[in-house]
Amino acid sequence: MTALVTSGIYRFSRNPMYVADVLLLAAWAVWLANLATLVPIALFIAYMNRFQIVPEERALQARHGAAYADYCRLVRRWL
């Protein structure tokens, strides 16, 4: 990645693909109509925060510095 993208869908979420994944899991949970299907959603969010998003954010901070820090202050991680 050579440029920090802050427009389009990235104005609303720093991780729109992960938000879409959560929405798909939520739709699946509603379709199954079973409260136990909420557990995978919580596990997915916890896993993504710890093992995917935090390392990505460290790399982006190192690459883009103050511009990325400003972006993080303006746009939420999820929604």
C-alpha cells in the first residue's frame, strides 16, 4: 500500500470488510434463529481485533505516521 485511503466507505469505518463479515454472521444468526449463533460473532470480533486489526494498525501507523493517527481519531475502527 502506498497511499492512505480515507474516502468512500473508509470515511465511516477503518475496516469495512470486517464489518461486512460481521453483518453476514449476524444475518446467518437471524436466519438460524438461535441465540447460540451469537457466540461466533463475538469470537470473530475478538479474534479480528487481537490478531488482525491491531497488527494492521501498527503497520499503517509506522508507514503513514501522523496522517494515520489523525485518521484514527476521525474514523472508528468498526462503525
